[in-house]
Amino acid sequence: MVTELLTASNLIFIVILSTIIVVVLFVLHQVILHKKIQLFKIITTTESEYEERKKQQQVLYNISSSVFILSSSEKIIKNALNEIVTMYQWPSLSYIPISTNPPITFGKEVTFSKDEIFDKIKQNITQIKTDTNESSYIIFLFPVGQKDNILGTLYVPSTTSELSANQVFFFKTIASFLTLVITNNYKIKET
Amino acid sequence: MIILFLLCLFIIFVTSIITLRSFCIFTVTQKKLRNLRKQVLIMTNESMVINNLFESAYIYKSKYERIEKLLDDIYTIMGWRCSFFEFIDKDQQLELKIHRGLSPVYLNTVREILHNRISTGDYASGRVISTRQPVIVNDWLKDPHLSKVAFVAKIGDIYSFAAFPIMTRYKNYGTLHLYGHHANNFKLNEVEFFATLANSLSVILENDDLNNERR
């Protein structure tokens, strides 16, 4: 019966139909492949955003927990910078106090004087562009303390021209936290 | 001819398998992206809660106003049922002061059994005060400390909870409680986030106290 069905004309029809089916499946496969590639790109971006936020959360947790273990503001600040450099893997970071105490630095040394930095802060300038022989980078400043009582600033060098909104929020949270901790420690010592 | 026919069938079969495989991988990848986006959304909400907490840190507010705002954010932005137990120093007890999302039946039961108070060292919440560490109960029904009150879990639809101390070196403010609908609701990143929130709130409340003393 099968051989009867497989006449020359039927076979031609079967071959044409098979070709059409294969072509359709192939086109479908290409479309799926194209969408898969797009999806992988989105996943890569989302994954890196997720990993970054996870690290930030870990850093905030470590810093907030250290407040109850470390007794002095200087130790808390050093621990905070250390966490950001180690856990968050930020290459270089400093805290510059407004007092005569020296800056606390992890990585690149501070290339501006205190007067220059705090003048910028008074003018509400929180980014300084630098151009050295080796590279050009931007310094982002995150003041620690309140407007009428600046205690210092985070000095954050970055090779990118802009920090992401997420990164800005992260450093601002750190600065707010340090403001509260330093202010509290100072008031407790006074009493 | 039969061979040709079989060859056509074979080619169609192989192409179908390849296309089906691609489609399955695509579906799995889409699911992975959905999960990732869900995680990122949770973290975005967490950032919003922390941001709100710190933004209001320098604005004068009473302790209860501040904690109410925080609990509102935890409940509305993050969807977690929560409560604040205040530490009453003279009695060395925790008293339920503010709550969000808890059922009236559960609250009445807590009132009847505990009179809204928990002594230091008792149950999970009391242990938070005595140990100064968070306590995570990922399955209320199986926790040996809470076996006496396991029936309360079913009443309140609370099968897991976590309690975090709100305290500084010098003062104990109380505990922040979060309640889960299922067992094993608390993953590491959630525990770390709520611990960060409790620690940050402690520092802000201490700042408020010190400012009040100065005034």
C-alpha cells in the first residue's frame, strides 16, 4: 500500500512539502536564535546590575554592624572604606576630614589640597575632573556632615564620566551613615 | 522512493528537534531573566526604604513617628508584615507598640496570651534582647522555643519570622519583627537587609536622643 502511495507525483509533492516544512522550521529556529541572543545581552546587563547591588547591600550590612563593635569614629571610617574597596571592589577611595587630621586613603593618594576640595563643596561642586599623564579621571565628592556643619568628605575617583544613579545613591547612603555615627560619637564624648 | 520518503521524514524530524531544543532553551532563559528582574526589583524597593530612612534622618521627628514611617515603607513598598516591640527598661520587657499587616485575630491572641508583652529571654523576641543578635525562625511550627505557642502561627498565617535588635552600645530601643506567610521565607540577603535597616534606625534614634538632650 505504501509503495502504491509513493508514486512519482506523490513523491514530488512530499519532497516539496518537506522542503517547505524544513524551511519554516529553519526560519523559526533563526528567529528564536536571534531573540535568544538579545535575551542573553539583557541577562548579562541585569546580572551585573544584580551582582553590583548585592555587593552594595553586603557592604552596607558590614558597615552598619561594625558600629557596635568599633569604638572610635576613625576606626569606623577606616572599616567603611576598607569594606568598599574589598567587598565592592572600588579601586580607590579616601575620606578627607575637615579638621587637621590627615586623609584616610585606600588606593590612589589624594591629589588636591583640603582647601581646594572644601571650597568646591561650599560652591556645591561635587565633581572635579583631573588629567594626568597616565590617565584622566573624575573625582566625585560626597560630603559627610550637614550643610552648616561639614565634617569631611568621601573622595571617590572614577574612570567613568558619570556614576550610575545606583552608585550615587550608595555613596550618599554611606556618607549619611558616617555623618550620623561621627556626630553621635562626638556628642557622646561631650556628655 | 521509500528511501527518499524516509529521508524527508528524517530531515523534518531532525529540524523539529533542533527547533524545539532552541525553543526550550529560550523559555528557560526567559524564566531566568524574569527571576533576575524580580530580584533586582526587590533590591530597588529595599534601596527606596533605606533612602527614605536616611532622608528623614536630619528632620526632627518623634521616635514613634519615625518607626511608623519605616514600618509603613516596609509594608507598602516591600510587602512585608512587620511590627515594633519597644523595650521597657524598668520592667525588662518588650511591648508591642506598632504593627502593620497583622490580622486582628492574631493580635487579639497575642494580647490574650502575652498581654502584648514579652520578657527578656522568652520566646524568640526576648532572646533578641538577651543575646543582642537577630533571631530568625524559618519554621515556626518546628522551632523548639515556640512549640508552646505553635497554634498561634496558624491563627496569624505566620510560618516564619525574624526579629532584629534596635539598640546601640548605650541604649536598647526594642526589636523590629518581620513575618512570613511560608516557612523558609528568610534568605541571607533579606536577613542582611533588615539587619542593616535595624542598625541604621538605631543610629538615627540615638542621634535624635542626643539632639533632644542638647535642646
